[in-house]
Amino acid sequence: MTQERSHTFPELTTKRLKLRPLLMSDSKDVFRLRTDKEVNKFIERPPSRTEKNGEEFVKRIEKGIADNSIFYWAISLQETPKLIGTICLWNFNEDQTVAEVGYDLFPQYHSQGIMTEALNAVLDFGFNIASFKAIEAFTHKDNKASIKLLIKNGFLEDKNRRDRQNANNIIFVKQND
């Protein structure tokens, strides 16, 4: 039986951050994030070519939120609405008990604990509000910062699984305890 997810899209707050819905006004920053060489060093996806690609991406996210197939947040600092990164729960399994987490952050905000703070808020939401039983993360085997983030937040490497779409990825899983 498929569990229907029909939550009002949640805005999450932490000590320093606001995780809010992605807006069309974020499209230029989305474009910059998706074309930043440092951000995309370990991500295998076609690069955005024009700012219009940022607008199209925001529209796809809005549609995914409307049909309950994704939770996607813009990360901003409490004091300003400017997007500094994104984090999402998506790629739900068939019975919607498992989700994948994905995230990116502009390099000038790296190594400040921002993604740890955002990830903790999203994990809390994913397990306690959306009722996922497990949350997975697929990360490049050489992305040391992402691997460190996942381990620090209680994810364990699933050595019995391989990413069929990207042989360079390793899979981490966190169970809802």
C-alpha cells in the first residue's frame, strides 16, 4: 500500500538557518550553484548553460513539490533570504518509506557547519514528520567532505549496494531509530 504524502510544505529553521521553499526569484542563484565548478566537482549531471535553465529547474521543483514527489529547500541565513545552498529529500521508493537526501552549498559557506545544521533539520523532518524509515545518500567516493558529513550525522556506508547509474558513487544509509 502506498502512503500518501500531503503535507503543507514546511519551512524549517535552525539556530542560524532558514530552510524555505525554492522561489522563482532564486533562479539566478540556482543557475550559479548548478554551474559552480567547485560545487559540481563530484556531481555527474549536465551543466546548466543559461539562466533560463535555472528557471526551468525551479519550475520542475515546484511541480515535484505540488505532486508530493520531493521536499526541496533553499538554504539561507536567518538574517537574509539569499540562497546559499539547497537540500532535498527525493527519489522516494515505491511505498514511500525511503528517501534520498541531496545537498549543495556555495563554496564560501563550506567548513562552517552550515550543511550539518541543515541536514539535521531535514533528517528530523524526514523521520519525525514525513515518517521515512530510512534516508539514503549517494556520494562520490572522492568527496571527502560529503562522506565526513554523512558519517558525522549517523549514516553508515552500505557496502552491499552499488549505484547502478554512477560507479564512482558510494551509498550511505541512516535508519530511523
